[in-house]
Amino acid sequence: SNGCLCCTVRGQLVDTLETVAARSPKRILIETTGLADPLPVIQAIIATPSLVGAISFAGLVTVFDMVNGPAMFKRTVEVQKQLQLADSIILSRLDQASEEQVREARELVARQAPHAMLLTRGEFLGGPLQFLSGFAAGSKAQAPRSEHGGHGHHHHHGHDVNRHSAGISSVTLRASEPVSPQSMEMFLDLLLSAHGDHVLRIKGLADLQGHDRPVVLHAVGRRLERAGELREWPGGERGTRIVVFLDGLDGAFVQRLFAGFTGQPLPDTPDRQALTQNPLSIPGFGN
């Protein structure tokens, strides 16, 4: 259709996805305009009752112009969201960018999208279907980030709260031991019900008690999707890894809340019993 895809999310997009899903395709690719907000599209996929169970959201790919991208990022909110919420970023026009432009663009991408996998256009075109079929929410936090010339390295971060721009930040939640499904559900329910207006997106893999394989989690705003399980743990590394993108909410608060529900004591942080059995702590969670 003409114009921004987001304007027709609840109409033509949903109707089209229902029609396509009936054919049982292996994958569906949705291409928006360069100035589209990706969140309404993702929300339509995970929150429309007729699509739940038929389609599972796999990931968000953003193409970043190494020549004009930094300038567009500064003046366009939609470009900021596309970059900051991306699972993978394809770096385009590398052959047309100067060394200074490449340096500026790479620094911006690394700062604004530390959890994303970076690929050059050539790397993506070399195996796009294999790349897309390997999407796993939350598995990119430790993924190799490609450098100019195609030599990748592992980009590890010593902190788990990343500041972006205009009040947007991300926080990575980790648990090395399996988490009870009840604790995970209560944490997510509380976070989304009480603070969903400040949650842009949640993506991750949960290591839940009673599950040998990673459980995929997706959420946009207050809408949560449990997207099944992966066949195996990415890189063989087991453990809960969830990335939460926030707008105007302190990431440290989310970390403390997660720690309380998952039995990871932090200074001045209530444990799960205090959170759930004290009727004065959280409205609706008392006995």
C-alpha cells in the first residue's frame, strides 16, 4: 500500500498476514519505509489474536546508511527507534563513505545499539536465508560484531545498563541458574502492568526450570509473546539473557525488580517473598 506501513497495521497489514499465514510459509519478511516506527508493526504481530500461534516474531533488521545515517539519526525519532531496537544492523554504503564517516557511523551504532549484530551488505547477501533463519531473540548480546573488512570479534560489555538518547535506555537481565516459570511470569506481569508505558520492547531467552531448551520471550509495550523454544542454546551458553528497552524508566530499577523475583540478592533489594507476600509492597500481589 502507499505511505507508511504503520498507518495500516490494524487493517491491511493484519488482513495480509492472515492470508499469507494460511499458506504456512517458512518465513515472512515485512519491509517498511525508511521512516517507519517499527513498534506498531511488531505489536500487530504479537498482539493480534488471529495471528498468535500462526506467526512468531523473529527479529528486526535495520539498514544503516554509513554516509547519511548519523545526520538522519539526530533529527528523526523513527530512525532512532529503528537503530536502537534492531536485532541486526546491515551497514550500507561502506564503499562510498570516507574513513571519517565510517568511524563516526560505527561509533554511533556501537553506542546506540550495543546488543545488535553488525553485518556489512556483502556479508548479509552472502547468506541471507541462513542469517534470517538463525534469528533468536536475546542471542545477539554476545554475538560477533563485524568490522570493516569482514573480520569479526566478540564485543563484551562490562555494564548492563546502556543509555541511548531522548530518555531511551536498555538494560540486560541475566540469571546463571534456571528460573522458576512462576517467578519469571510474575516479574514480567508486574513490569508490564505497572510500567508498560515505559517499556518499548523486551527480547530474550529464558532458562526456566523444567525446560531443557531456551524459551523465547518478546514484548512490545504491555503485550507479551511467549514464542516457543529454540532447538538449542546459542553458542552452547545456557542462562537467562533478557534485554529490556526503556523510555523514561530507570534500568537499575528493572534490574533490582528482576533480582528480587529470581533470587539474586542485591543491596537494598527485596526478595520475592517480600515482593509477593507484603500487601503494602505491590498492589494486587498480597495474599
